[in-house]
Amino acid sequence: MKPRQMVNKKPFEAVVREQGATVLRVCRAILGVHDADDAWSDTFLAALQAYPALPAEANVEAWLVTIAHRKCIDHVRAGTRRAMPVDHPPDQPSSLGIPGDGHEELLDAVTSLPPKQRQAVAYHYLAGLPYGDVAALLGGTAEAARRAGADGVKSLRSALAIHPSLAHTSSKGDI
């Protein structure tokens, strides 16, 4: 690695501060509340190991969302081998990336979307990735990713029609 690259890159702690909430929102949208914190931790542990080799001009947000995507897949695959959570775990909620305190209906609606729609909504609307990057993560074309995102938002609006305060939350980062 060239010494010049190290000068231009932010310290990893700053990357975690800036991107931590985005990565947690993506993990929560894909996995739900119970497994999201583990996937978030796994994402940043993997990123910490790979960060020194990351080019200074790389899109750090897209890189982290890609790592989070892969860690979420790992958690889904491992889910059949893990014990189920108890009814009332001693959870302490995180203040990072909660897409609206007290909006369990929204989280449930996002979780109930089909996987491609859920991922397209999470990556585009929560992480702010362009559809070209979403397509690279999901496999397929940008148009297919855009269609999955649009279908996912349409399904969310229909599911949340009985909650008027939630049904109109459509700007990036607010879902």
C-alpha cells in the first residue's frame, strides 16, 4: 500500500461513526431487529480487517453495504442452526438507525416483503445506494432493482394505509 493512500483515508473510527447508522438500518431491514446487531458487528469486524487494503477513492458506503449484505446472507443461512429467541429477551434498544421509534408496524411491514423487494428497499432507500449498485448486490439489472424497489414501496404503502403517519414516509432514510 502506498503511504499516500493512508494519508487520504479517514480513520476507521470515523467511518464507523459516519456509516454505522446506515449499516444498522440495512441489517434491520433485511434481518429484523433480533439479528441486526450481530450482523452489524460482523460487518464492521470484517471491514476493519479489509480497510487497510481499500483504495482511498473507493465508495466506503457502498463497500460497507456490500459487506453488510453478505453478513446478512450468512445470518439467514445460519438461522436454521440457531436457537429461537425467547418471548421477552432482556433487549436494550440501540439509538442507532431506528427507523422511527415506536413504529413496529413499519418494521413488520418491511420484514414481510419478499426478499428482493426488502433488499432493494433497504439498499436504495435506507442506505442511499443508486439502483446500479443495488443491482450489483442483488444480481440483475438496474431496471429490475428499480422495479423491485418500487414494488416494495407500493406494498409498504398498501400495508401501512391504516397508519396514515407511516404511509407517507417515503424519502430516503425515513423508511
